[in-house]
Amino acid sequence: ALGDALGLPMEGLKAEQIARRFGDKIDKFAFAGSMGFVSDDTEQSALLARSLCIYPDDPEACAEQFKLSLLGWFLRMPVGIGMATMKACLK
């Protein structure tokens, strides 16, 4: 999660662009001032881990729990959501 938050502002950029904008050392958050936010990747990993903890032996119940958790997360309008995740949640 920490690496995700540090790297979020660089997502999709080429190495040269990152070096030009952020220098050669990335050691502080650069998104929304000095705050760090994780992307949808970390958020979804946490939601899935929670679902697996609740229903470790029931794949169908785990999937349903994840689906409901993902919907709740999406409705809270998360900061680091990607376009592909947004499209999938709308479906």
C-alpha cells in the first residue's frame, strides 16, 4: 500500500517523464499536496482479503461478499479509482 501511494502520481508515465517531474528519488507523497492515496488496486486487494477472511471455505459466499464490498466502496467515490475499474463497477 505504501509503494502504491508513493507511485500513484507516476502511473502511466514513462521513466523519462517521471525523472523530469519527480527527480531521481521518490521518497514523499506527491498526490494532493503532501497526502498519499492508494489506488484501486490496493483497495480491491483489501476488500478481497476481507471477503476471504469472512468466508474462507465458501467461494460463492466469498464472491458475493466481495461484490457487495466493491459496490459499497464504489458508491463512496474513491480517490484512486481507475477507468477500467469504474467501467466494471458501473456494469
